[in-house]
Amino acid sequence: MQTFQQGVQYFLSFGVSVILPLIIFILGLVMGAGFSRSLRSGITIGIGFVGINLVVGLLTGQLGPAATAMTQRFGLNMEIVDIGWPAMSAVSWAWQMAGLMIPIVLIVNFIMIALKLTKTMDIDIWNYWQFAFIGAAVFGTSGAHHWGIVAGVIGAIIALLLADYTQHYIEEHFNMPGISFPHLTALGFMPLVIPLNWILDRIPGINKLYADPETIRKRFGLFGEPLMLGVIIGAILAVIAGYDLRGTLGLAVTMGSVMFIMPKMVAILMEGLIPISEAAREFMSKHFKGREIYIGLDAAVSLGEPSVIAVGLLMVPITIALAILEGPVLGINRMLPLADLAVIPFIVCLITAMSKGNVIRSIIVSTIVMALVLVFATLLSPAETTVAIKSGVDLQGNAEIGNLDRANLITFVLVKIFALFP
């Protein structure tokens, strides 16, 4: 078992920019796309993900110091440390049973496709850590490995079903035919977001409010373009953080750069995906008449859409304000959001798609969602801290740890239910 776990860790150490191209290459060969076409698609997708990760890294590197400055300015001090999703993924993979989640989830996925229970083929193996996290958190609470595996698999099944349900939003809003997101960061609040959107559609006044990037661009001209929106939002964040003129201009230009560069990186990735999507459709049409297959990817591919980044950036100061309200004021939140603030665009991407790019509607729904994220992050912290200690992870003096990425409704409910089992 230990050798297998080490093998999994070694495989995952290559990172998504290597693992995904390899999987795409193999998938292309299986689907009959040919060696050259499959190899080119795999490498192109790898380049696209490298570009996306560079831009996300730029976003993280700038948002982190700005968030720290905001919290220092307002005198916030909370016990739980937001260690961010990279560190939490390491904690999840350190769980003894984590390596088993990859073959188990793959087998479950294939069975569901064969039984026509899902159309999504989840090739985003790196993000299987989200299912491993559920299992690790159950283990951290109850000490039961087997229930952890069961809970993680149920999380994967729910993700596949919701990926199918939300696929048409992805196809229509992001113009990504045949792509779905079996990604719990984006899907985790769908059981709440779906009825919430239904309710908002029926509230007079609110159901008429609409503003998307295109509408804003037409009304404000140059200052409504995504590039300038990024500059303006960056400047607002800098002012809230108390930056001087140099810092304000620096953050403004950086956020404008994110808004401008990200769509180009996603376009590169989609250039590599299109041949594989076409080959998958041809394969399913030839071997399974009437069947359709979706390629399940990381929600990162949605970040090239201007409304997603705009809503994500606007939610940063709102999330910090919520942390203040729920923390020192209401006493229901003990985590200060810092390292995972750059994850917010991933959390709100499907909310934005379901709102058809309506920034106003997206912010209303996202505010409710982020208020719950902070509460769930606080409630999941004991399990995360315990599993980190049991897995031998050095917490570097942090008494309690948490993160925003895993604090979603589906994960929270599964962890709390299965933690009750012996």
C-alpha cells in the first residue's frame, strides 16, 4: 500500500500541466484522432494550462498582499489560518487512502458512462484531490478509512451528475461545446444556487436588474472594456487596502493584465481541446449510436470569460467584509480569508454562467454563497487540522487550519453525515 501511495504521489508531482496533456494524448489515440493530432492537442493544452497557471499565480501574488493589507488596516485577527488550496491538496494526498481514490473514481466514472448515468468523462485527475479531501476529512473526524472512501466516491458521483446538469450553461455562456466541469469548487453550491436563481427570477425589480461586460462596454465605452474594468477594480482594491499611489497603480495595471491575458490563455487551451472533442463525438457516434460524451475539465478554463474575473475580483472586498461581519460581529466565523481569495473566481464561475453573465445577479448570489463558505470553512477546520496532524504534515506552528476552496455545501454535508458512522 505504501509503495502504491508513493507511486501516486510521484505521478501527481508532475503537475496538471504535464498530467493533463498525457491523458489527452492517450485519450486522442483511443478515440482515433491519430498520433500527430493527439500529440499536438496534448502539448497545446499543456501550454494553455501553463499560461492559465501563470496568470492565476499573478492574481494570487497580488491579491494576497492586498488582502493582508486590508485585514491589517481593519485590525482583524482570527484563529484559523487560511492555508490555501495548494497546501490543502497536499494534506489530502497525505491521507493513507488518498491514492486509491484515483482508480476507484475512474472505475466508477466508466461504469456510470456504460450505464448511461452520466455523459461526463472526468479526465481532470489532478483535481481528484477534492474527492480525496472529503475522505480525508471524514477520517479526520471519525477515524474510519472505509467511510472516508465511500464519502469521497459519493462526492465524485454527485460531481458527475451536476457536471451533466450544468454542461449546457458552459456550452452556451463560455462557448465550450462538449466540455463540462466535474469540479466541486464550481459545483459545490449548485443545490443552493439553482433554487436561489429560481427565486430571484420571481422577485419584482431584482429580476429586471442586468449588467454584463458587453452592456457595460456599450454604455461606458473605453472604461467599460474588460481591460479597463480590471484596472478600475484593481484600483478600488488598492484604495481599500490603503496603498499609496505607486501601489495603487501597480495593482490596477496587474488586474487589468489578468483581464486581458486570461482569455488568450484559455483560447490556446481550447485550440488543443477542439480536435479531441471532435474525435470523442465521432468515436461515440461510431461505437455508441446516439450517445454523447462530455470531457470533464478543471473550471480554470472558464476564467477567460470577463464576467467571471470581474465578479471574482469584486467579491474579494465583499468576502473580507463578510468575514468581519460573521467573525468579530456575529461570532460564526473564525477564519480570515487570505491565501484562497484567488479561488473565488472558480467558486463563482458557474454562478456567473447561470446568471448569463449578469454581474449584478452574480454578485447577489455569490455574496450569499461566500457568506456560507466562511461558516463551512470554520466548521470543517477541526477535521482538516486533525487529518493534517495524523498524516504527519508540519503545520508550522498553526493551531488550526482551513481554506475556502473545500468549504462548499456538498463537501460539508458529506463530511458531517459520514463522520457520524463508526
